[in-house]
Amino acid sequence: MKGLSKAFDDKRIRTGLMLVALLASFSVSGYVLAIITAPTVNMQPDVGPRALGSFTMALNVSNVGDLYIWQAAIVFNQSQMNVVEAISGDFMKAEYPLFVNSTTTANGLLLLCGSLEGSVPGKTGSGNLATIIFEYYVSSPELPLIASQKAGFDTWLEDSTGADISGGQSLLTLTVVG
């Protein structure tokens, strides 16, 4: 205890301790000031506009003969809606990698493709190629449409020999189902 009291009597030690205390208080006060004045940050991710609801559309083919592979370009107004999911229909019973969908929302384009596999005959008749679920952000959205050509992508149907099916796009319909 005596040694400690003698240390405080020494002017150099006392000045050094005061300097250490002063530096420590500046650091602590700067940290506290930064916490108090820091702007609040919203940690919620930017999820874009809030959806008002959703609807489902069916891409169907009618009276087709020998359908082996197909592609459909569907255009929509991306400021009014967004694609939630695209599901393979039961007509071709194709699953990934033989059913592919790609959405380019910057261009408002949904590209759907489906194919059979191997040396098999194409499908004949009518049925569902795909089901698409959209969510919408405005009360009366414009419905999506099948495009003959959009951003370099065509809508087409081919048979098992690789030939275009006559009247391809006219055999397709896109309708609201729910």
C-alpha cells in the first residue's frame, strides 16, 4: 500500500495514469456517441411490391399430331405481375431436364419448353403442356399472352422427325384456370 501511495506522489506516474484514463474515456465516449447517433438500419430485405393476389393459367395444346418437342414464349407486364411457378403439364409428362422454364422479368418474358426423350412417337391429341402461377400487384392486370416471337425466342411445335407442326402456335391456348 505504501508503494502505491508513493507512486501517486510521483508527478510523472500521476501524469501518465491521467493520460491513460483520458484516452480510455475518449475511446468509450466516442463509442457511446457513435451508438447513440447511428442511423437506424432496416434489416428487412427489399421484397419489392406487395402482391394483391395470384392466378393460375394453363398452356394447352389442341388437336395436335405427333408432338415431340415444343417451346412457348409468354409475355407479361412485369410491372403488374411476376411468375411464381411454372409446372409441367400431364400431356407430355415431361420433367426437368425435359421440361424447362426461364423467366426474364426485365423483358416480361417466360420461356417454356418441353420434350419427349428417345426414339418414341410424339403425342397426339389435346392436353395441358404447362401450368403457370402468377402473382399480381395491380387490381386489374393485363393477362399474359403467347407471343410468336419475343426477344429472339419463337413459339413453335415440332414432331418426332424434327419438322415444324403446321399451324403450331394456333394449336396453343393460354387460359385462366384459377
